Amino acid sequence: MAPYRCYLLGERAVVLELPPPASLAQQRRIWQLARQLRAAAAVREVVPGMNNLTALLHEPVRDTQPVLDWLTAQWQQTSAS
């Protein structure tokens, strides 16, 4: 599994970022994660990018670590479609 990082972007967005170079396998996995996150109640919008994904949340994040742990767990459970 390639290393990655998760971080908050403002108060309502969480980002998953993969290191370069981009690969088709990683991109497919990002697309699959995007599909899964669109069904999550806390997620307002999902923006998949090249080697990254941003999830915009309905509510501001008050406690950072649970949100980062949640996105990390979602990534680890996702396989390429």
C-alpha cells in the first residue's frame, strides 16, 4: 500500500493525498472511495482529483482526529474498482 496523508482543509473539508507518481490503480481506488463517500451521511460533496480526494462535510469539524481516522479507515477498506 502506497503511503498517503490525510488532513483538514478549513473547517469542513478533509483531504486524502497520495504521493506521486499517479497510477491507474491508485486512481481507480480513489474513484471507488469517492463513490463510497457520496453515500455517507456526513459528506456533502466529494471531489476526486489526480492522486487526491477532498470530502466536503455538512458540519464543521470540531474534533480533528476522529475525522482523519474515519477517512483513513475508509481508504484502507477500499479496493480499486
